[in-house]
Amino acid sequence: MPVYFKKEDVENKIKVSILSKNNIGLVPTMGSLHEGHLSLIENAVKNNDNVWVSIFVNPTQFSSSENLNKYPKDLEKDVVLIKTISENINIFCPSETEIYGGIPKLKKYDFDNIDIELEGRFRVNHFNGVATIVSKLLELFKPSSIYFGEKDYQQTQIIKRLISLEKINVKMIICPTIREKNGLAMSSRNNLLSNFDKKNSSIIYNSLNILKNNFKNSDLAKIKKEIIYNINKNPNFKVEYFEIANAKTLQIDSVINPEKSYRAFICVLVNEVRLIDNILLN
């Protein structure tokens, strides 16, 4: 299976694909692949003539070089996993220079405040960094479809806004969250957890379901408070946020409107590893 490290190789293959009128599916990743990523790739393979997987740990979406350096990497394993799906999948593993030319710089966008809610309150400019790299990948690959996971729901709304802002002709496919046996949403960061913490992290998804099952309860504030208390009782666990937000705007409505759609969003620090998850409530 070929691995294309050079940007010019990608550009040449994309030109051939476009001339052949082939559908191009793009799955952007930061590597350290798991079953969640593989489900995105499998979906792309089913629905496109040519599939590209990019593996690039993007520096502009990290708040510090320390967090960037901690991000798990295993390119050799990633390539083997992709190969188990199809020999014909193309892989792009660029350097920072290939992507940014020189010093990595992020572009700032108007996301209509979606970027300053939830994750945005704790990760300044994170979503500008995400949008910067996705914009560059969309420009390079000119895909028919691009694939993301529902676990990063806020990110999917950011990308939707980016596509609209830049008037990009691409179909965005959002695939369901893939979970560990205990319900923990699959994430590359899970590799940083001890077995003890990983086992106890089942409380995150369980808590989301408790809120979903009680969503029509008039005392949601009390339920949220009890859930946060129970999570924080676990050694090494600390809830960073647990919010009910409008599924479209991601804003925290002071009063729940039954005519609108809502999601619960949670972030738990487990020994300083940030675990996020969400669930549709109504």
C-alpha cells in the first residue's frame, strides 16, 4: 500500500481522480487510530471511488507545545490498521512544512460564537486551528465527501460553518460515536489512561444517559449537580463542564424550549487527560 509523504504526489493523483470523474472521500485524522476512525474510513470506502486518510498532528489546534508533544503517535500501527480495510486507501502523512510552508499560523474565522462555547471556553483558538487545517485539506483534496465522528459534535458544527463560509462544494458525513465496551467514547487520548481510570470512565456515558432519561424532569439543575458530585467522587476525576446546550447554536438556554433540539455535553479531566462526550436529549 503506497504512503504518499509528498504534497506534489497528492496533487497529481487528485488531478487524475478529478479528470476520471471519481468520487473522492477524505478522512482527516491526527493518527493514533482506533475503531472510531476505522468506522469513518469504512464508510468512506463504501461510498467513494478513491479514499484518502490524512494523518497529521496539527500544531495550531493545541494550546501549548506540552499538550502537542503528549499527543500519542504510532504511524506504523496506523498504516497497518488502514491496510486491513483496503489496500487501495491512500495515506497522506505530511510534515509541518508541507502544510504550513513555514511557522504554523492559524486563520481566524467568524463562527457565530459556536467556537467560544463549551470546549471553546477552555481551549482558546482551538477551533480556529481545526478550521485552518481542514480548510487546507479541503483545498488540497477537493473531496466529494469528508468524514467526522459525532463524538466531537462541536467540531462538526464548526466544520459545517467553515464549509458555508468558504462556499466549498463538499458533503459532510457525520458518523455515530464508537464506544468501548464500558461505554467510554473511543478517543486517541484513551491510550493515556491507566486501566483503573479507563474502567471507571464508564461513569461519563452513564451520566449522559441518566440526564437523557430524566430530561423531562423539572429539576434538571439538581440532577446535573448530583451527577457532577458523583463523578468527582472518583479518584483522579474532575468535571470541567457538564452542560445542556441548544444542538444548533450550542448556547446554554436559560429555559428549555420543547420545540428545540438539545444535547448534553461533558468534559471530565481524568488525571489531566481531557475526555469529552455528548448525547442527544430530545
